[in-house]
Amino acid sequence: MTALLVVDLQYDFLPDGALAVQEGDLIIPKINAIQDRFDLIVATQDWHPLDHQSFASQHQGKNPYDEIELQGQPQVLWPDHCVQGTTGAAFSNAWNSAKVAAIFRKGMNKQIDSYSGFYDNNKVDSTGLLGYLNEQQVTEVYVCGLAAEFCVFYTARDAQKAGFKTYFLDFATKPISPVGLEQAKAEMIQQGIVVVQTPDELNV
């Protein structure tokens, strides 16, 4: 059973969004084009309360992209983004999400960020994604979406650690930083995650 895991394809991560990933919109047609190849499509959705502690606005004297420690973890402070119920938190209408079987929301605990679609950054709270994939008898997970070196990377890493054969769809992600992406890809390859450069390389 193969699953396409679409990470955080939300307006705030697209051009003109609060935490825009450059050219993030260009991956949407590529994701739409491959969806029919998979047995199951699952999505993650950043879903923050207004006072989430990963927001720079919640820390006096701090600016976006400053770094602090949050619940014992290093934390980049972000612009307010993907606030629950806002347009910025919604999935892009350009994405054909009709076949999404399940959506797993993350980042709802204001005290800790949640890059991975599986757990918060302290791995205390689970989103339920792992149990769902196991119930569906998924064996292979293909990860795409935004942003490549943060939520897509951490989701792919946790999928691999959970025992799924994991593929990072490089052609269907965009990074915040090209340097960060290269570092993430090197780490994923070291961990046994397959980096897929083009749709022609997909074995589904």
C-alpha cells in the first residue's frame, strides 16, 4: 500500500502568504499530476492558536527568524502563520484535494512547535498519523509539500524511523533556504530515505 503524504500546502506558505516559500505555488500542478498513482493520499495541516509560542510576536524584543529555546528544543521564531480558522491556514484551492482520505493537524499546542506530521518537536504528543497509516497497511510513504527542509524533512525522517519505506519527492517540494535543503537531503540519504528528483523516477 502506497501513501502520498502532502505536507502543509496552505496559503500562508505560498507566495504572498505570511511565511511564504519562494515559488511554493509551482509544486501544486506537479502534486496534482501524480496523485492518481498512489493508493492513499493523506495531508498535514499547520493549525496554530493565535498565541503560539513559536511566533516572534509572542516574545518581546524578538524578531522573526531569531532563535530561542522552547520546551528544551531550539526554536526558530516565525511570523504569525497558519492561525486556526484563518484564510492563511486553509489549503490552496489550486490543489486537487478531493481525494485526500485524512487530514492531520499539527502545532495546536501553543507551548511547542510541530514540524513533523507525526509528532510535536519533543515527540510527546502524536497526531495520530502513524496509527492511521498502520491501520491502512501502508508500507511506502512518499512525502511532498512545504517547506522542504522543515516540515517535509521532519515528516519524512519520522516516517523512515517508523519503518515505512520513505521517499522524499524533491521535485514536489520547495525550501525556505537552498542551503538548508541540501543539508536536509544529505541527512535523509544517510538515513536511507530515497530522494526522488523527477516524476519519471517514481516507481508507482
